Amino acid sequence: MIRANPRVIGGYGHKKHSGYCLPDRPRRTAAWMDVAIGAYYAEPVQLAYGWGVADGTSDTTFSPDQPATRGEYIKMLYRALSIVQ
């Protein structure tokens, strides 16, 4: 499990840190052809999708090398702030 420092803004984890808590388990799962199992970003991508924060660009691709647009970023930020308990 990759864990960021909870004292750093943007840190995340499963336990309660500094007044926020994320769900223990993702609600949905997916497998994309362009997200390698061993990639450094594979687990955060799966968690973000599972929590409903991020979506893939299609049913079979996530497009991790494609920059996010402002609209996509705002949508992910809104969704992330909506699930924080």
C-alpha cells in the first residue's frame, strides 16, 4: 500500500489523518490495457477509480500519460472532497 505523508497537503490513506478519512475499500474495480500491474501509479489509479474519483477514457483505457483538462481536474477534486468523511 502506497501511503503519502498525512501532514503534507494532498496526502491520502485509509486511516483517519488530520480530520479526514477515505473509504477502506473501493466500490468498483476495472482493468485497463494501458495501466501496467507493476507501474508506480497503478495502485493510486485503481483506488481513485474504485472510490469514484477518476474515470477511464474508455472501458479498456485509462490514458495515464494524457494530461487532465481543467474540467476533468475540477470533477476529480469535487468527487474527492465529496467522499472525505
